[in-house]
Amino acid sequence: MHEDHNALGVALGQKPTQPVTLVRPHAAHRAARYFLEKFPGLSMYAVKANPSPDLIRSLWDAGITHYDVASIAEVRLVRGLLPHATLCFMHPIKGSEAIAEAYHLHGVRTFSLDSLFELEKIVTATATDGVAATDLTLCVRLRVSSAHSKLSLASKFGIPADESAPLLMAARQAADALGICFHVGSQAMSPQAYAEALAQVRVAIVGAGVTVDVVDVGGGFPSVYPGMEPSALDGYFDVIGRAYEALPVSYSAELWCEPGRALSAEYASVLVRVEARKDDVLYINDGAYGALFDAAHVAWRFPTELVRDTPSRARTMGFSFYGPTCDDMDFMHGPFDLPADVKAGDYIEIGMLGAYGSAMRTGFNGFTAGATVIARDEPMDSVYGVTEATPAKVISIR
């Protein structure tokens, strides 16, 4: 893979006509080390955020050994890349065939569920010659509030804590280790989200009277975007740690988390070219059907920077983007702040796209991704307090 110092080097050296993905393995490594050293439990990567093989290997090299997989395709992907990784199938509703393949062929032993029907499916699919498996870790997913998060995950999966006793008791009988898991929603802007969710875990445990071996607080850990500047992750970890220690769980119980966005957001940015300008709207060569799905469909704002050899002295103004397809829905309102003199032929770097950027890309209308280049500079922003002005080598996370 080609390397360059930064987006400017790529723009000047290659003059790309397609969007270029700039990846920063050092940023992913830093994020992984932060979680491994500071989170008071086990950290596993949620593959759905970015299934790039290079990123998955980078996280493994940094010390991430557990991976949250949500489909049999993700199981196969990670197992093929990392034969010794621990895979946890954390989608609460799975096909019987996927469960069987994951268990019998790929060594998956951890499954999540939110219904008695799913429990029966798991027990049946993991049996061998009619004999039930005795090595399952089963995590019952609770439904908790997403009130503190930018994107809700409160409606599709999960069982209310005050209705969970029958399921927890049945799962306890089938499991070698019983877990409770939840997801507070994506981009949780307050540690209070986890405190409230863990209070629901207490309700569930007390109501069922079962011994719990795993508490999995899921994902939701935030990154930083324009207009979304969360408090330090240390504060999230402190709140989680205190609430977990107060739970009535097994003395040998484990605390897990499933960061996706927080491990991958800073890994990648995209270099795009301006194809046309109409007033405050820029027509660029990537968009809603590419890496900017979230910018179009959930009005997510991303940091933007004009990439020119000579910096612009023009005032800053807000722009909207149209992507390259023929579809009116290929529109990103923003506003995205750029110098007022941006014009056709200019390049723009759009940052913090390591999470869900490449994962959501399609080939609609024939527009696909261009090259991928390793960039040696720092991300455009960082939840870990690192910028180009304060390089990683002088930051201690111990």
C-alpha cells in the first residue's frame, strides 16, 4: 500500500480523480491501547464499524484479541484473518445455520439473545448428536434507553429488565457462563448512559435471582465530530467501573465492552475532489452512497479541510455537498466549514470516517472507491487528545 505524509501529498503527487481513503494505522493502535490499558475489563472490537482487514489486523497487533461479530460473514472474515482470535456472536437474532457454522466450524462459544425462541435456537444448533453443548457463554440483551446518544439502538433488540427473569433463568440452565449485555446507542454523549443502563442490569439480576458471570456494556463510546465534543473517555470508564463493582454478580465475573466507533473513527479520512460549485453547494466525487452515508441520512457533520499547496486566506463559510450519483438523495446538508473561495478542481479532506464510512459504501451508479493510502500524519481530530500539534509520541496513556 502506498504511503504519504498527508492529504496534500496525495493530492499533489497523484491528482486523483476518484476519492482516496487515507488510513492511519497508528491512530487505531493508539485507540486500542487506550481501551486495553484504561477500560476496567475486556475490550472487544465491534467489526460492523469497519470490517477492513487491515484495520482488524492493526487492532490485533495492538492487543485486541476479542471481536464482536454480527453475521456469519463477519465470523468468516475475522476467523480467516485471525485464527486465534476470540469471536463473540453478539447479534441477538441469528439464523440457525449461522449459529451452527459459527459454533461447529469457527469455534464461537459466545452468543447473545433476547428471547426464549432464540435461546432454543442456539441450544439446538450447537448440540452435537443430540447432546447439548456445555461450553456456551450466553448473554441476554436488555433493552435500555438511548436518550443520551446521538443514534438510538433502543427499539430493535433487547428485553426490558423487569420482564427478563424467565429468560435469564432459562439461559442460566443452558449456559456454562451467563451474561447480561446492552447497548446505550451510538455516540453516547454522557457517561450517565452507562450508569442508567447498569441500574437496569441490577433490576434484572435481582428479579431473576441468578448468578451472572459476564456484564457486557456494549458499545456507544463516542468519538469527536463538529458540534459533538464528548467529555474524556476516562470519565465513562470511571462511571462504568463504579456501577459494575456495585452489582450483585459472581466474584469471578467479567466486565466487557464492545467499542466500534471509538476504535475506528480516527483510522480513516477521505480525500475528495470538487467537480463543480453552485453558490454554497459543492458537487464532490463521493457521497451518500459512498463514505458519506451518515452525513446524508442522519445529518452527521464531519470535519473538513481544503487541501491546497498555498493555504486560503478567504473567510470560512458553511457548504452543503452533493455526491456524484444522479440521485437527489445524494445530498449532505452539513454545514461543512470551508474557505469561501473553494472551487472546482480543489481537493477536500473529510475526516473521522474510519467508523461506518467504508462499511456503508456501495457501488451505486458505478461510483466506487479509489485507492487507499497510508497517511503518516495525525487525524483531523481526536478523542484521545492528539493532534498534529501534539504528536502521539509525546502523549502517554498509561
